[in-house]
Amino acid sequence: MIEVDRLTVEFDETRAVDAVSFRVEKGEAFGIVGESGSGKSTVLRALSGLNQHWSGGMVIDGEEQSQHRTRAFHRHLQMVFQDPYASLHPRHTVDRALAEPLRVHGVGDREPRILRALREVGLGPEHRFRYPHQLSGGQRQRVAIARALILEPRVLLLDEPSSSLDVSVQAEILNLLQRLRRERTLTYVLVSHNLAVVAHLCSRVAVMNAGRFVEELDVAALRARRTQHPYTAQLLRASEGYDRAAAAALVTFD
Amino acid sequence: MTGPLLEIADLRVAFRSARGISEAVRGVGFTMGREKLGIVGESGSGKSLTGRSVLRLLPPGAMLSARRLAFDGIDLLGAAPSAMRELRGRRIAMVMQDPKFSLNPVMTVGHQIAEAYLAHKRASAAEARDKALAMLEAVRIRDPQRVYGLYPHEVSGGMGQRAMIAMMLAPDPDLLIADEPTSALDVTVQMQVLAILDDLVSERGMGLIFISHDLRLVASFCDRVLVMYGGRVVETVDARRLGEARHPYTRGLLACLPTLEGGEGELATLQRDPAWLTAP
């Protein structure tokens, strides 16, 4: 479904993404983990067309992609962002947020589509005319997911979709994403700093540091802590809670 | 000092709203010494308001009451504003979540630390500068001379948070309240910042209140953890015995976390019981 070959993104003097290559099959969930500044979100933004300053090869759904995307492309690939408060317009109701993609793409049957999208993410018709501030954080993220799904895309790009939520709400959103992918054979690319979240949703994981993939491993290897690169091993240890000895042993990788 | 460092009994924080009075903290009580105490809860549980009540730094309109609120034997409820100012920063310090919002953007990092020190101690400008450099070194900033002259936008999140900790610790407080001090940081940087706090608590014999939403992290770091729900402490657990937690809320919080080993099955979701809000 997605084939990326030596993707490179440069901002002025800095190379944020440095010759990254990966493949994601149809219906697969692929994870990218890394710390802030590693370039993981930049990969996602280049895939989505939000960032046009990239070079390298990119094939999505059998089509070679250029820097500029067509309207049809966006119908098949949608993105969900970290902070649903920032990604939903504060003065637009849920109904308007969901109707906008339909209007942009000239899709009819708006009413039943909006109601169905709400139902699929576990919201009811009573949420339809609310504003974002009248919803909880979890409900807002459900609206963001509904908006991404309303055009029935094949690929969903997820940028830290649960990290601004309380853990009990995070579990609900992760369960929802898991169910939607299975039901609709969606392809996911998930970016997160949280190894456990990535391991939960994805079958394969790339570990990113300083613009490069330091290692790509399947989730079974990650669970068994069969890591190739010391950076991955360090990240695993640091995410298992505080340990004075581990803190003393930390090193910086470039 | 012989008595407990901090005594809180029946602490309540309420807000007046259009629909009447709503209580955000409803009868919290605990006593702590020079230890690492964690307060864990989800958003809206009242954990931050509990921490802020100790400094009496609450949002406008908040109504604070308690049967007892005392720091080192000093009654904080009856303390005059001038007495509170004496305590704030000097004996009780606070570190907040995001250094981006708590550092002054138009003053160099070192200058801010020196200024904070001068606000609490009688010292010359040169002494304050030396103290600030020493504190930057204490929080393991490798090149304190260089970092002293940097502005907040020129330092990373981890370094900014270390500078905040340096600033708070310069007057040698007895109690540090850290409200999500590492939540904006990467896991490896988080570990380094926690190691600094850990060492400072054991070296200086300071008390630490660590407020966080991350139950597992808090349990791996603190001695004792208070779990808050709906403005009340529903359970106090010995950090090393988190697995033996009894309250269904604590157990539910632990169960809904994805883990590396967990597999890809459905995560448990929290079924909230209204009785948690009232049960003793």
C-alpha cells in the first residue's frame, strides 16, 4: 500500500529525515517510534502531502506520488493529529467539522454519512451539534477520527493519537482504532513516543533517531526485547519506569 | 525538626459556578516527612489543586478550607500573606510541567536563577551568580558558563526543566512540589531529570511531592503513592506494592495501560462506579 524509498526532508541546513525507506502492506499497521526531534512526525507530514519539501520515492496505493497531491489522493489518505483541541475548529460544531470534507469532495448523502460516522466512533446523534469545548478530550479525539474516516479512506496516518488523553480514555481510543482497522482493512502508519502504544496497535515498528531509522523490527522481537541497536535497547529500558542505575547508564546517540 | 514536614487534614477546594458550588478537592488528608510522595490521578481528580493548596496559590475564586494545613508546624491557613511569601520559594518550592511557560523568555537562564536566589537570600550579585552556576552544575548541565548566558528559547525542554529545578533548589527548600515535572519530556530525558531529583532528595533530606498522571512511573520513583479520584484520595499504596493495590479505580488504571507484553487484544476500559465518589 505504501512504499517509501530514501525519503529525505530538509529544512534550510538541517536534514530532518535522512534517506528513510519502508514498506507497509494493505491492512497492516506500521509504527514509527522515536523521541522529539527524531523526524517521525516529519515522515508522516511528507506522506500526507502537508510537507512538500521532500525528495526520494513515494508510492501510495500503486501510484507514484509527487510533491503536489490531487484532491482524489486526500480522499484515500487522511490524518489524525495529537491534540484534538487544536485540530478541531473551536467555533465549528461537530456536524460542520464532519460535513466539510464531504462538501470539499462533493459527496452527497451527508446526513446519513455523518450519523454513521458518529455511530462508528461510539458517539450518538446528541453529540452532533455540540462545539468542541462541550466535549471531553476523548470525545473530541473520536470526532477527529470520525472526520478522518468520513471519506472512507484506505490509509490513516496517526500522529500520537492518544498521548494527550488520560490513560483510561487512551485505552478506549486504542480499542476503537484497532477495531476500525480490522473491520475496514485500513492501513495505518502510527507515530508515537510510547513503545507500548505502538506495540499494541502495530505489527512492525521502526525506531527512529536523528532523522534515520536505526532499526526495524516486528512486534514479537520488540516484546522479547530482541533488539539490534543499542538505541532501541536504551529506549526500551527508559520506558519501563524509573531506575537509578539505568539513568546513570544513559548515553546520547547521534 | 521533629514533627512531620507537612500535615493536611480534610482539605477542601471549592469553586462557585452558575450551578452552585462545586468541590474540586473534597476532604484530602495526609501527613508526610522527608520522603518522596506521589499523587496520581486523571485530569480533574484534584491532584494539582491539592499541591497548589500547600502554597496557597489557587486560581481566583477558589475557596480553600481544611481542618489542618500545616508545614513544619506552621499553620498555613492562618498565615498572613507576608508569612506565606516567606515560605514560598524559600522553604516550599514548586516545579511545573512545562519550562516553556514557567521561564521568563526575555531573561537568560542563569540570570533568572540568580534573581530567584537573591529574592530569598541576602547575597551580593557575584555570590548569586556563583550560586546559580553551582546549581546548574548540580542538575548536571555540562557547560554551566555557556548555559548561564542562554535564553529559554535556546535550550531544549530537558535543559529548561533542569534549569527550573536548579532555580527552585537554589534557596535550599525543605519541600519541593513537582507537578508533572517530566511529562513534557522524552523518556530518556525524563529518567535523567528524575535521577537528579532522586539524588537531591536523598542528599539534602528534602521532602518531595511528585504529582503525575503516570501511575507506573510514580510507583517506580516514589516511596508512597496517593491515588486521587473525584477530589478524594481513594487509596494510599506502598510504591513497591503497586500490584497489591485494592481499590477498583487503582486496579482499573493499571489494567487499561497497554504494555509491551500485553498482546493486541482489547484493552480493559475503566468502568467508573459512582460509589467511588462517596465510599469511605
